[in-house]
Amino acid sequence: MQWIPRIQKALDDDRLCLYAQKIVPLDSNQGDAGFAELLVRLIDENNSEVLPSAFMPAAERFGLMATVDRWVVNKSLQMYSAGAMDFAMITINLSGQSLSDPDFLDYLVEKINRADVNPYQLCFEVTETAAIGNLANAIRLITTVKNLGCRFALDDFGSGLSSFTYLKSLPVDFLKIEGSFVRDMDADPVDRAMVESINSIGKVMGISTIAEFVESEAVVQYLREIGVDYGQGYALGRPRRIDSRAGGE
């Protein structure tokens, strides 16, 4: 409960900040520079940064995530349009609350249309559980932003029991493989089989795959052998803060 006024005050005072973490192509021969996922952190009253794991659960529980999402969308597009990030594409996370907010899609479309950026350089992502929990709204949002030229990613894929059943209904461009399968796949044959299965389904459907939580060179090598398209994690690059005075590197 104590987080609610703190989050609201941070929003009112524009005390959130953006970080970017690179999403790296695993095949160095494909001539792809990769792109980056934008992450949000809160600046507290003492000017210290607060990780999402500390304040996001409260924002989700008490209905503030759609407001946080609007801040992230607005700030991301402002900074990307102004050249503060030099990535070929950025991905922006959307919450389940934004999917169920009847006004959010109109807000998102307006911001995309007003941004001085090629829509193809924008990718939005939602978690698998949020998409399945708001399936009709998710399909509508994904279809709408893709019609504008943007791309879409399904995050944490494999965490739900009905992943493959719902995937055929969601016209996404990227599958982000659930990190709990990726992290220890070099030591756990079951995890590796899960990653292989998700990657195979993605390939059949023409969807690019992204492995999350890539934290060792051994995992990077396994992912390359399997043929996963992209990796994201500490072994490939840590999140770095971006602001209006600094580039994405």
C-alpha cells in the first residue's frame, strides 16, 4: 500500500527513467544489428533508482500499470524521435491492464501516428499470460498496430499450459522464449528440449525467436546450435540507462 502514493508522485513528477537492453542476433553472418528492449525504473525521493520488481507488483495490484505504460510509450517515442537512441528498433512492454483499458489503444495509435519515426522500427510486446487473459483485446491491439507498420512480440512464451493452442490466434512477429527454460539449458536436457520445441514451432510459423535470460557462453553456444534467432541477457549485454543527452549505446 505504501507504494501507491510513491508511484503516483513519481508519475506526477516525471521521476521514471528508461533503460535499454540489447537483443542480439545469434547468427553473426546474417548482417543484423539487432535491437533493444526498453525497461522502466523509478527514481525515488532520495534520487535512488528502484528496480521494477520492487514497484511493479503494487502498480499491477492497484491498477496503475496502464498509467505507467502510457508514460513509457510517450517517453520512449519522444526520445526515439529525438535521436536519443540509435537502435534499429525498440521494443516497448505493455501490461495486461493496458490490453483491458478501453482507451489505451486509441492513445497508442495517436502517439505512434504523431511520432517522427518509421513505425517498422517500433515493436510492442505483451506476456503470453496477459495476451491469453485478454485474447480478444490482444488480437485487436496487435492487428491494429501491425496495420500501422509496427511489429509485435509475445513475451515469456512457454509459461502457460495452452501456449501452442493460442499462438495460432496471435499474429506476432517474435516469440520470446520463457527465460526459466533458457537459463540452465546447458545443464538440463528437459529445458533444452523445451527451447528446441518452441524454436521449431516459431520457424514453422515464420516467427523469429528470442531467448531470454542468456547468462553464460555455454547457453549462447547451445542456442546457436538449435538455431534460435536472437538472445537477450547478461552474457550478451546488461541494461543501460538512456536519457535525452545520451545515445542507446
